[in-house]
Amino acid sequence: MGIEQYLRGGSVYLDTNIFIYAVEDFPEYAVLVRKIFEIIDQGSVKAFTSELTLAEVLVKPFMVENDTLISLYKDFIQDSPVLSVQPVTRQTFLNAARIRAQSTSRISLADAIHLASANIVQCHSFLTNDRRLLRQKLDNLEIILLENCVVD
């Protein structure tokens, strides 16, 4: 299905891997990720992520001491006028615990925090490339696997 159809008229939560594909320019997803951010920049969909995303994307750049990549990630996530970065609050942790407790498969705390964050801000869709998250069922939140999307 086309990415525009998935994102039309709602709000989307962007999982960590979407930012990695965008900033580190993964060739197999470059066109699709550019299209996603074009749609977000046009204002036809609201984009959200969590403060946790910043911590996750910075691990490898810190390991290899890549200051350029660290700055790119910080600028992209912290300073975007079209991306809402949600704080990780006590309510987020409580919702994440509930998601983990109700999960039929083992879900990491980090993934549960992302899902809880998306749920708190009432996102309609959750864009990821983590197949494990397809097994999670949350009311009013559609898990969209990036690899199943195409550019319209």
C-alpha cells in the first residue's frame, strides 16, 4: 500500500529505526523515508516520537565517537518544527508496564515505552520496521511496517 494512504489525515508515531534510515541514508529505504518526511513537512500528518528515540539513535554514534552524526541526530530530532518529541513521564511508564503485561509475546521495555508514548498522544499509526511489533494490538493504533509500504 502507498505510504500516503497509511498516513492520510492523522498522526503518526515514528519509531527509532525510521530516524536511522533517514539520517544514515539506508539506500533501500531512502526514497520512501524522504517521502514520509515530505508528507510530514507539508503538514498533512502530525508526527511524534519519544525522548527515548534520541537515546536509542545516539548509541552507535557515541560508540564510534562520530560527532557529526551525533549533531545530525540531535538537530533532526530536537530542533524539528514539525516533529513533536514526547517526554517519558510516569504515565508513560505505567502505560508501558500495562502493554508489557497484556502482550501475548515478549516485548522489550523500550518498545513498550514507544507504544505507550504513541498511545498517550493518540496517534493513529505507528511507523516502524520492527516485525515483532506487528503482534501488538492496541486500540486505535495501526502498526505499519515500513518494508510493506511503497511511494505513491
